[in-house]
Amino acid sequence: MGTADRLVESTRELLWERGYTATSPRAIQERAGAGQGSMYHHFRGKPDLAAEAIRRTAAELRTAAEASLNGPGDAVERITAYLHRSRDVLKGCPIGRLAQDPGIVDDPVLREPLDTTFTWLRGRLAELLAEDVPAVDAGATAATIVATLQGGYVLARAAGSTEPFEQAVAGVLGLLSLATGKA
Amino acid sequence: MGTADRLVESTRELLWERGYTATSPRAIQERAGAGQGSMYHHFRGKPDLAAEAIRRTAAELRTAAEASLNGPGDAVERITAYLHRSRDVLKGCPIGRLAQDPGIVDDPVLREPLDTTFTWLRGRLAELLAEDVPAVDAGATAATIVATLQGGYVLARAAGSTEPFEQAVAGVLGLLSLATGKA
DNA sequence: GTCTATAATGAGATAGAC
DNA sequence: GTCTATCTCATTATAGAC
């Protein structure tokens, strides 16, 4: 892995752990084992490096989601697999957590991958629901599922425990099972 | 309003707008129209001031929630009123947004009001659901409702639009209406 | 109680040697 | 390509005058 790649990977980790505003170029350099000159040779500055890091993380998240959502089973089974996927709940969502950072939301270039990722995810879930669960509004229910996940992370971090996340996921799956009549 | 109160109010606003890490004592002082000496006379420092600000915001949020949840109607009607309450969606939840800030989550004193607030809210919603909606797991569904709200804020900020928030709320209410058989 | 120094530390980036 | 100064500004506080 070259220096530029190590810088991007370090940035990805730090954005997940601390967010954008609280991540300093200095910390990125230290974790990547690179000097300042090296960083400013490969990237124009912190925003440029962060943009590359966020795009890479967004692409990875989408690939991981597709694995569950294109898997075997009907809509509710695929969504269940997606929601039950192993996650580092107390670290939060590497994309969703950035939505609280003013430095991200106020910069169109940095916010764009977040918007694109969630718009795609809601659309894909809505497709699945429209096919198999006619009893519900597919678009609204898809938004609820993604929001449950993102809000579950928030509640877990506030509680210092994964329990609220697991409850929230169980709750939305319970409601979905009523909609399919397979309760 | 005395100087100490103005400092706390300024801190509350800035915590909501920027979070804890990105809020500087300097910014607090400027907004409150107070000097540095004044702030350090009334408070030991930024964490002390933030603790007071967060406790005050949490108390206010709880009072506002109780107004809807103790209002007229059955469980689903009260929850609907709570979810439809007017909110500044793109600013996010003044309590929930702090859960993404490492400076809050890593400090037990600053995290405690978040935990207490969400634990109370989930409990209160679960009480209402247990009375009127026997078809669902009250605790899990309560967690889903709170998570939908918190996740709805995240999606709205990522999108730069209130639309995903409104969809998520509509979705969870649609699912709840199935559970009561009043669809 | 409130004010104005003062100061140590880090952020974020540029310059120029190697 | 990478390194080590260097620079400017903000952060977070302390000290002491008023």
C-alpha cells in the first residue's frame, strides 16, 4: 500500500472514530506514518483527503448492503439479513455519523456521498418492499427501516450499550411481520 | 437574565448548532456578551458549563415530550401527536446529536443526561403501547419509534432536506396502524 | 464580578532543502 | 516524494488589575 493509500485509510478510520471537525491532519499523518510534506504532496489539504476517504467508505457500505439485499429469500428475509448483519454498533455508522458534523453538512462536496448513499439504500429497500409487502407504503417504510438503523446507533451511543439498537431492530422487524400477515 | 444564565443559554445554542467539540469557550463568551474572566468566574471551564447546558436542554425536551404523551387520545393518537410535533428537523435533536460527539460519549458526566432522557422516553412510550397495542412487543416498538425519530434527523441532514424525516415518520405510523387493525 | 494581559498547545498550511 | 522548519491563528486556560 502506497503512502497516498495509507493516508486515505488513516483518514477513514479517524473520520469514523472522531468525525471530520475533530480529525486533524497531524493525527492522520501520525497514524499513516507519513510527514506533513508527504500529505500535502498527495492531497490539497484536509477537505480533499476527507472527500476521497468518504467516497471510499460510501462505496464499501453500498457493496456490503448489496450483498444482503441481493441475497436469497423474499423481501422481509433479505431485510432481516441486512439488519442482523454484524456491526460495530457503539462506533456508529461510518457514513451516518458524519451527518451530524457541521463541517460535512456545510460542504456540498463532502455531503454528497452521504446523500447518494442513503438515497440509493432507501430506493433499493423500497423496490424490495413494493414487490413483496403490498400492505405498506414502500417508500415511507424504506425510510423507516434506514432511520431505525441510524437512530439505533444514536440510542446505543447515548446509552453506552448495544441494547437499544437491538431493541429498535427487533421492533421494526416485528412491525414488518405484522404487515406480511406472517406474525 | 444574569451573566451566568446568558452563558448557559449561549452554550445550549452552540451545542445544538455545532456540537461539543466544535464549540469553543471563546464563541460562547462572544454570543453571551461576556468576557473570559466572567465565564471562568461562574464556571470551572467548558465541561462544567456544558454539563449545566445539557441538563437544562434534557429537562426541556422531557417536558415537551410529556405534553404530547400525556395528552388526549389513545396510545397511537398520543404518539402520532408527539411525532408530528413541530421540529427544526435540519438542526437535528439537541440531545441526540450530542451522542455522535466523542467528547460527550467519553465523559460520563456529559453522557448521563442523554442516557437518562432516552431511557425515560422509551419507557414512557412502552407504557402507552402496553396498554393499547397488545399486538406488538412494547419495549422493542418503543425503541423503534425513538430510533425512527433520531434516524430521521440523520437522514434529513444527509439529504439537506426534511423529506426523509417525514417519510420515516409516516412509515412507522403506517406500520403502527396495521398493528391496531385500524388501517 | 468583570476586565485585559499572557501563555502553552495544537490546527492547518507553506517553503524550501534533500 | 519526503523531510524539517516556519508561520498564523484559535483553543483553553491562568494571573492579576480594576
